[in-house]
Amino acid sequence: MAVGEGVTGTVVRALAEGVTPPRPFSVRAFRSLPTPPPGERAITVDQTNHSVIAGESVVVKWFPRPSRAPHPAPDLLAHLSGFSRTATPYAAVYWEDALVALVTAYLPEARDGWEWCVDEAEAGRTAFAAELGGLAAELHLAMATSSPVFPDPVRLSPAVQAPEAGHDPARDAAGGAGAWAERAEEALRDALSLTDGEDGAWLASRAGELRRELAPLATAGPTPLIRIHGDLHVGQILQWRDGYAVVDFDGNPTVSSAAPGGGAFQPAARDLAQLTTSVDHVGQVAILRRNADPGRIAEWVAAARAALVSAYVTGLADAGRADLLDRSLIRPFEIEQECRELIYAARHLPRWRYAPMGVLRTWFGTDPAFTK
């Protein structure tokens, strides 16, 4: 769908006035939408969708290629109605059963993590990391709290799922260790096949090591499963006038719900692993785009990651839900996520490949300054 000048503002004003869209369009309302002032402007950062700010108060995210597959965001936003650390959701717009737009509040003075967090890396500041870890814990605690949308928000992995507990093993199969291992192996195979040149040769030479890092997924023990964000990186965390907020509940663009281990219920460790690896990516951005010193960035990454994880663990423990995190899954999920970053680069944003490749080379000791 191409969004022309004035289209977004017109749509938002119609929604605010309660105008019923013509068939086959429909609207799922979350909260009353205020009428925005005139004017609109596009958000120009790298993204797979197209977002427009209307009247400096409302954001409409347009999906250029609507899919009839169930989209996770509307239900997640409805479930998180009591969670204040996100942009207020107003409405979802459908064409038949395909989501074409999400309407949320605009957060004044908002900057995404590929801007503000790179500034933190360049300056060597790490105080933000504890705030992000606490925010991630708050998000997962909200995900694990029952609501009319998700009355049963926490499940056990199939390895310990008792039939009498009321769960359908076939429905929950995507949440088991075997499915996680299969999903990770598929990601590694795709990354190997899609990464060419010198990077591809280096990646192939490390395939055995990567598989060894993924191996714990095949034998993972029972762990709670919740609805997760699914694409929780620093770019999804806005620094705005009143603090930090997590946005964009669209899921990982390299994973379909039909893929092995791609079901809606997943270990919380998957989100945390993506968030920690994104700190490494910030370091790569700072080195390439800000000419930051690699050795100093390595120290910054280590300190920021440690503070983030510590705050996350503390947040869960303070709420009596330490059980939501299986720490043994973090590292293999981190490895899988780097493979997915390479897949994303190959399919959507080729220039991004430097970031996951830089992280992988750092982790596997190709540069003495980045041993781990």
C-alpha cells in the first residue's frame, strides 16, 4: 500500500470521529483516539514497514504487504492494556482479515536505540543498561499476567506438559526443546547459504563451533513459556521525553509462526538474548559510523550487557517470578539471533551484514581486542 500525502491524517481523523470504514475494511479499537492537528511526516529510519506521524500526536504504521496470517501485535497490545511502558495503542485497521495499519500514540522527542544507544556507546556511558533490563523485566511480567485476551499467559514446555492440565500438546509443540533446536539449525543453514564472499567463507569455517553453541537447545529442560515481544532489540526501545518505552510488537521478520519453534509461546530468554546481542550491534555501529576505539567499545559492551542482565534478573526476582528465565538458554538463543541478523541483512538490508559479522568475529576470537 502506498501512502500518499494527506492519506494518514485523513484516516486518523476519520477514526477519531468514529467513521465506519467501507467494506472490506474494519477497525479494532483499543482506546478512544484523539483528533490530531493537521499535518503529517514520515519516519525515515530503516524499517520493513512505513510509519507516518499525524499531527505530532499519533503514529500510523502501514504494512505495505498485508498478510492474512495472524499478526501478533493487536492481541499483544490488547493484552498489555495495563502496561504503561509502551506507546498507547488506539486501533488496528484490517482489510478483510489482513492487518494493514496500527495506530498508536506518538511519543514526543522520541529517538530509537540506533541513535540514542550509539551515543551512549560513543560516550562510554552504561547507566541506561540497568533501565533497559528493568524495562524488559516489566514487559515480561506483564506478558505473564492474565488478561481477557490471554487468560492463560504462562505455559510449561511440552517436556513437562501434563494432558490433564488442559493444554493441547500439538498446539504447544512449537515451545519444546526439539523445536527450538530445529529452528536454530534452520537459521544457521540459512545464514550459511545467504552469506557470501569472505564473510561466508569465515562463517562456514566456524559452523562447527556455532553448532556446538546451539547444542543445549536440543536438551533444554522444562521452562515456562510466555508471549514474548519477539523482536526485542534496542531499535525497538525509544528514549523519549518521559523515559524509555518499548514499541513494535510485530515479531521477528525472519520467523513465521509456522516455522519450527516459531509459535507464540516462547521462553523469556529468547527476548533477553536478542536484547543483549543488540548491545553488541550498537558497539559495531559505533566503531563503523563513529570511529570509536574497538578496545574501548569492547569494554563498554561487556559492562552494558552485564548491567542489563543483572537488572532483568533482579526485576523478575523482586516480583517473585525468577522462574520465568532459564539462563542456560541465553547463549544459544544469542547465537541463533546472530544467524537471523545475517538472514535479515541478506533479505532486507544488505549493508547491515557488518554488524552480526563483527559480533561473531568478536565472539570467536579473530581479533585479540575482542576475545570473549
